[in-house]
Amino acid sequence: MPFFIFKISADNKIEYLDEEEKYRPAREKVRNLRASHTADDGATYRMIFANSVGQGEILLSPTEHDEKIIGDD
């Protein structure tokens, strides 16, 4: 499974940027992106290990917390 690199904007919009097969090159790309990025727009860069770009987007997407306790019917 490859490592996918995403840019996440302040409004939680997820943008696919690149992918790498190995951890170290992916880590270096993310570190370089973070170092060259100005914090003016509030975006962050994330790397995720996933089967596909779609799965990576799902894993990085914000979730709404369900207040219901499991088994509390």
C-alpha cells in the first residue's frame, strides 16, 4: 500500500497531492511541504497509509461524534 500526501485547508477541504511507495520519501515530501508553507491560509499537510486515494480521503475526513453510547437503546 502506498503513502498518500494530502493538503487539508482550513475549511477541511482535502486535496490529493502525491503518493510514494516508501515511507521515508513520503515523510521527506511532507516535511518539505510543511517547511515551505506559509501559515497564512491555515492549511496543513498530511501523509496517510491507505489502499487508495479515496480511502485516504475518508480516513482524513472529519467525523461527527455520535453522542449515543453503544448498547444504549
